Amino acid sequence: MAGRVGRLPAPPGPFRPEFWRSPIRGPWLTSVFGLVLLIGIPLLFVTGLLSYASYNPGLSPFNDETPDKGILGFYLFSWPTQPYWLYRLLQGVHVTLGVVLVPVLLAKLWSVIPKLFEWLPVRSVAHGLERLSLLMLVGGVIFEFVTGILNIQLYYVFPGSFYRLHFYGAWVFIAAFVVHVSLRLGRMTRALRSRSLGAELRTGLAHTLPEPPDPDGLVPVSSAAPTMTRRGALGMVGAGSLLLLVVTAGQSIGGRLRATALLAPHNRNPGSGPNAFQINKTAAAVGVTPQLVGTDWRLEIHGRGPGLVLTREQLLAMLQHTAALPIACVEGWSTEDQHWSGLRLADLAALAGMPDAGSVLVESVQPPGPFTKVVLRGNQIRDPRSLLALRVNGADLSLDHGYPARVIVPANPGVNNTKWVGRLTFRA
Ligand SMILES: Nc1nc2c(c(=O)[nH]1)N[C@H]1C(S)=C(S)[C@@H](COP(=O)(O)O)O[C@H]1N2
Ligand SMILES: [Mo]
């Protein structure tokens, strides 16, 4: 049976080996791109897992968009508050690296595309399994890059939560990645040794010849005349990555470079004044009306004993502290350190009769929706830089930055620094 099926002729077009004619396609070029991804993808995976841990997802269903994570949450730990710029760096690296790797990923996929049209599609059980793992690999990597980029570009077109999709997708992809690397590492190192990078970078068009035939069928059986050298292909991909780096990294580095972040969807130039730094969601966008945060606003504090209800004036009359901390968003952008002042969460915990609180539920007056509730952990409450901020950079918080009061905690992901806070409930 198998023999007879094996003689089925390939349909015309990309299923025939003669269709693929680029003389530079071959194991060496594939392996160069592969090597870059072999370094970059584990870094993306680790920074991504840490980014997930930073939400303290094990602490409360309010923090977690993936309650069914099960054993995938095995590595979770209490997120530290030191160094205070930890999340800023982590998420900046995750997002910037992901963007910068796009040209390399596309080049790698281009270099192996004849394999997609392999004829016959399935030759045996083993071959079928291998193709299935490649489907998971390629499908997984495309899924992770597309969901990540859509999210940082604020296209919330996901069926369900981005976190859930990106998190589960990462595990499916990394499983296929590990299988792929263990099967191909030997072939990759051999291919890399087969040519010298230095020599390749000195080779002009006239001497650009195909690699010797390879068992994977990447090298064309009937090659066209070269239109680009391997040096040209590497240069084009490298220049693409460099360009993406230059128009992305400024959103996480800040300072003068912020203006260069042309791909950043968030206000590159937030104006001037104490409250002139990036805003994620404006008050108007999430339905926080001036009435909700006007003179009728009160802060409720619960803990042991009867709750407290305080006006903003009463809060301002208490002992104020200052901390210089950035806002760093999951989307990769972050602000420079801002000088926040207000009440220490630790002082408020003591006021609530719970100086050793293990957690605090923070609730916004914002109408119910995403990011309106979060639970912070004991170590975050106790850090002296963790504040319920009333003012920033010497001025009252602006409405868009969370007036009358917002949470700011060192190394905390932006999304857990709740704005327009109305109630704090300290718990054992
Ligand atoms: N109540 C409330 N708090 C919130 C949000 C929100 O939508 N609602 N957005 C969060 C997110 S995702 C970020 S990154 C920060 C941004 O703070 P900023 O707008 O002051 O820069 O606020 C966080 N706090
Ligand atoms: Mo955010």
C-alpha cells in the first residue's frame, strides 16, 4: 500500500522540488537564523514566565486571568519589590526582544518553506508525528508573536483573555521547540561548521553558489541564478531587526529616546507638567466620572474591627511619604521614575489593626471591568516605598493618573497599580 501511495506524483506548483529555486536556501543559512532564535526564544520564554509570576497569580482570582493553569503554575513565587525597576526591565526586554526577533523569525520560516509543501504530506506514522510537531512549532511561534504584537499595539481582538491565550500558547510552543531543538541541534551545528561566516560576508553575487544537496531538501534541485548574496540576506534581516529596535526600545528606555519609539501606540510625547507621563486608560475611557471621584469620594479601609471612612483631606493630614518609582506596563512601555507621595500601605495596614497583613484587596471606584480589583501580598504592603499615592511630582494626581488616590508599589506590573482606589481590605 505505502509503496503504491508513494508513487503518487506531486501536484504541480510548490509541491514539486523544482519550484524552489533560491540558491542561498540551504542548511547553513537556516542554521544561522536558527541559532539567533535558539538564543532569543528561551529568553522570551523565561521573561514571559517571570512576567506572569509578577502578577502574583496564585494569590487571588482577581489577579489571575488563567485560573486553570494547574501544574503550569509550578514555578510561581512571591514577587519581590527589589530591585524596584525589576518589572520595568523584565517587560521591556520581553517586548523589545519579541519585536526585534520578527525579521529573524520570518527569514527562518522563509528558509524552510519548501518543507511545508513536502510531498507526500504524510509518509508514515513517524513522519506524520514529526510533521505534527512541526505544525505545533510553527503554529505555536506564529500564535505567540501575533498575540503578543496585537496586544502591545492595543488590538484587543482576542476571543477571551490575552493572558490566557499567550500563557497557554507559550507552553504548547515551548514543548514543540524543545522537541525540535533536540532533534535538530546536531544538524544545526554541523551546518554552521560547514561554511565560515567571515568568508560568507566577503562573498559577492558572482560566487554565490548553492550549498551541496541536503537530506532535508532545502537546497534547490534546480537553482536559479542568484539575485542576492547570503551576506545580503543576513544584512537585510539584521537591518530590519535594528530598525525595529530603534523604533521600539525608546518606549521602555525613556528620556530623549521616547520620541524615537515610533511603533509605540502610547503618547510618545505626553506634554509637560507634573502629571505629564504615559497614561494607559484615561478616566473617560473606563467610565470614571468626575462625580465618582469628586467631593463625595471616600476611602474605606477594612481590617480588624470596624472599618474607617476617610476623606481626601483627612488622608492628606496624615504622615506623608515619598517614593521615586516608575509605571511599567505589560505592553513594554514604562515611565521614568516619578516622585509619588501619599500614605504608606504599611501605615494603612496598621491603621486597620492589621500591621502584619498577609494581603490587601484593592478596589477601584471605576465601574466593574478589567483592572478594577487586585490583591497585593504582605511583602508588597510592608515595603516602605509602597504607597497609596495622593500626589505625584509635587502636584495632585491628575484624574487620568488616578485621582484622588492610587496604588504604587516597587517592581509591580502597571496593571496592579490600581487607580481611583475606593476601598482597601487588609487580610491575614
Ligand atoms: N482602576 C484602574 N487602574 C488601573 C488601570 C485601569 O484600567 N483601571 N490600568 C492599569 C494599567 S494596565 C497600567 S499600565 C497603569 C497605568 O497607569 P498610568 O495610566 O497612570 O500611567 O494603571 C493601572 N491601573
Ligand atoms: Mo498596563
